Amino acid sequence: MSINFDSSKAIYLQLADLIRDSIMSGALKSGEAIPSVRQMSADYRLNPQTILNATQLLVNEGLLEKQRGKGYFVTDPAQDTLKESAVINFEDVTIPDMIKQAKMLNVSKDQLCKLIEKKFN
């Protein structure tokens, strides 16, 4: 995923999503430093304030912590927190949306289960 400058979603929110994805996938591990504000600013060609907005959001969510003079680091519970949140979203949003669409398309419960099984494997 990359920053989409044409998106209606704010750039700092897109960047926060990129960092969340890196944490959830394990690319950024607990206790590991994220790239510096200066580095991300250069990599993504963003204003440093935009980077700071994204990192502050993640600090407020408890996913990052700032260590004075050292930068931002992934907190210990960050990956578990993100996975728990993703599972809740999957159960509360994704599955109901899928069922709603299946009903609109007249896909039976058995057909839906078979489709899921086929795609899952």
C-alpha cells in the first residue's frame, strides 16, 4: 500500500494505516523503532508535520511510544491490539456485509459456505 494523493482520505490517516499494517504483519515488531520523521518525510515526500500527525495518532492509540531523542517505537501490545481490533471488525462489519450481499444475490447459506471453503483453501 502507498500514499494516494488523490484519495479523499487524509494523508496522515493513510500513513497511519501503512504503519498499522506494518505492525500487524510483523514487519515492525514490538520494541522496534519506526523510520524517523525525516526519513519518512523523504521516502513519502510528505511534510514532516503530516508524519507527526500520523505518529501522534498512533501514540494516542497506544501503538507507538515516543522516546525522547531516539524516536518512535512500537509498543509491546501493539500487534495484539491491532489483531483483536481487526477480528472484531471482521465479525461485526465484514461478515455481515458479505451475508447481506449474498442474500441480495440469492446465494444460499450452503453456497456461501462452499465459496468460502473454496477460497479459504
